[in-house]
Amino acid sequence: MSSRLDELKPAIRDATSRVLEVIADLSDDELIVPERQILNPFNWEIGHVAWFFEKFILRDFGNQPMLRDDADALWDSIAVFHDTRWELPLPDRAAILEYVNRVTDNTLRWLDENELAPEPWYRAWLSVHHAGMHAEAFTWMRQNVGYPAPKLNVQHGEYESAGALPGDAEVPGGDFVLGATRDGEFAFDNEVPPQTVKLEPYRIAKAPVTQSEFAAFVDDGGYGNRELWSDEGWKWRESESAEHPIYWRREGDTWQRRVFDNWRDLEAHRPVIHVSWFEAEAYCNWARRRLPSEAEWEAAASASDAKDLSAYKRRYPWGDDASTPRRANLNWYAMDTCDVAALPEGDSVFGCRQMLGNVWEWTSDTFAGFPGFKRGFYKEYSEPWFHERKVLKGGAMACPANMIWNTWRNFFQPWRRDVFAGFRTCART
């Protein structure tokens, strides 16, 4: 058990430190972001991350007393409705940081003093990944309001230009086990139980759709062509008056995109990012392509044998070894995307590239539990969102590297385009 604790404790420290680092340079006024459906006040979210550790480890499992009498009233995300979070009597910044540090210290102390049985191990890792999700959310919130990129104490660098990666990978048909199959490794409740699905042979793009490819769709009048959009998608497009991706603008004859607080010309071979499921669907109709199903995406990422989908599943596209910056653009390494042909060391057995990192990838599937689904102790994580959100796979450049694996299922409303989402396509049969 000691090795599991040795891995867990620094992960807890790193997760809570990252949440604080992402907003460390912001003034107190900047922590109070505009009241929007897709945002939360930063100072509310910071307290919520600490509350999650305290609630689900120290209190619910460890029977520890509350560290703040008002913690539930302030930071319980189920009880505190979204539009009231700007009106809460939140403590000042120093008091919130003190609460975060006390919760972190007490959590680590409790883990040292108690046996790391499966239940506290699972609760602790869920809390770590929950913090990682919020650190990623803080990053796209900064993008949304136009703040500068955060300055983080992580390994960082720039990727060299690598160009495009055209073409499709051929994936055979057959039985494929969808979902988490590996005993002893963390999985969310929505990843299990695994299920066998029958896949027909298909062709999936080796790389995500690029900015230049999406610009061709925009320039061809794709946003104004009703025939390319579903009824729901067209209704969304009209309500948003969307004519192009959210952070794009036309400057003379050139498209530009905003990256945090800087405008730059489109990078032709980097993946398009910040597009909704509706926009991805319309592009696919224009290109006479389609989005992959969740099972198709996961098979292309996980198979270990290019001729047999029923063979051993890899945890990552390249195998079972942990991610590195040469395999996947994760962990805020570049603080932006890289060319789609970069990182060949991260290829799947079929030659699909960047299936982890760079951008989240929309799939065609609506989020739902697998047959036999049983909700976990954090009952609000998955089940309330079944049948109304779309599944995304693969993670993005602002995801912690220890938070992303092939069977991870993210899920957002199809209209969301503030998140770090792009997509790859499949050939139509």
C-alpha cells in the first residue's frame, strides 16, 4: 500500500497547487468574473475544490469535524445554485487560501494515519481529478474573459512546426470492449461496466480537423447554409448569430483567433478549437464526413492489434507507459495547441495521432450510462447529465497528464464552445 500512497500524496499536492497557480496572478477584482452561464466566480470555485476533499474524504469517510461551519452553505455545488454564486458572502482571498491549505494538510495527515483501503484511495483520486477538471476550467475561463495565459510551475516548452497529417486510418470490424477493463486502476462510474459492442469496418482521420480546413467551411458559407445544420443546431446558430468559431475575427483577408489576450493569424495545421458539437456536425455534413461514435474513437485509440479489436486494450494510444510531452500535448506544456502532425511517438496502433491531448474531440454519441451502470458515491457526477450531453474523448492541452486515458468520458452540452474542444472525422460508408 505504501507505493500507492507515495503516488497519491504528491498528486494531491500538485492538484491543489495547480488550482491556486492558475489564478495566482489575478487581482481580487479579476476573480469576480462576469455572470455568465458558462462561468463561476474564481474565488467560489477555489473554495469548492477544497470543500470537495473535505466533504468526501475527511467528513463523509473519515468522520472529521467541519473546518468551517459555513462550508456547505458556500461551496456545495448541488445546494448552491449557479446564479446565486455571485451573491454569496464569500470569505476574502486570504481566508479561502487558508481553508484550502488546511484541507490539504488535514487530508494528507489523515491518509498517513489510516489504512489506504480501496474506498479512501478511490475517493482521494476522484478528488484529485475533480481538482484537475477545475484547473482546466480555470484555464478556459481565462480564455473566455480575455485574461492573459496563466503562468504555471510545470514543465513547459514549444512544439516545432510539423504540418498536416492527411488521410484516414483503416480500422477492422469486430467485437470491441467499450469502457474500463483494467482492475486496480481508477475509473469513473460512467466508464464501467465494460460492454462488448460490434463494430463494422471504418475509416477514421489520422488527425483532428485543422484550422485551415475549418476556415474553408466558413469561407464557403457553411454557417449560412441551412441544409448543413440539424434543426437543433440551426436554432442554436441563429440564437447565437454564429458566423464563425467564437474566438475568430476577420482582419482584412485573414482570419485571426484570440488566444487568451492576444490575437494571431490562424495556424493552418493546428486543430480547430473552441467549436461546439453543432458546428462539428455541420462541418461534417459539408465535408461529406461524419463524427466517430464513442466506440469507434476508443477502438482507434486503444487497440493493441491492428487486425483484432478484441485483443488487449492499451490504457493510452501508445501503450501503457505514462504520458510525456513527446507523446501528448497535456499538462499546460505549450499553453496552446500544436500542429496535428506533431508527436508521432503518441500514435495509436492504427497511426492515429494526438488522440490524447491537444484538443478534446466530440463524438456522435449522447452521454448515457453503460448497461448495468451503478452510480458512485459522488452521485451527481454522471447520472444527472445522461441523455442531454454529448461525449468527448481524449483530453486537451490544459488537462493534467495523470487525468487522461483512453476510456475517460467527458460530456458537455452540444452548444458549448468555450471548452478546449475540436473533433476528427470518419468516412461515410
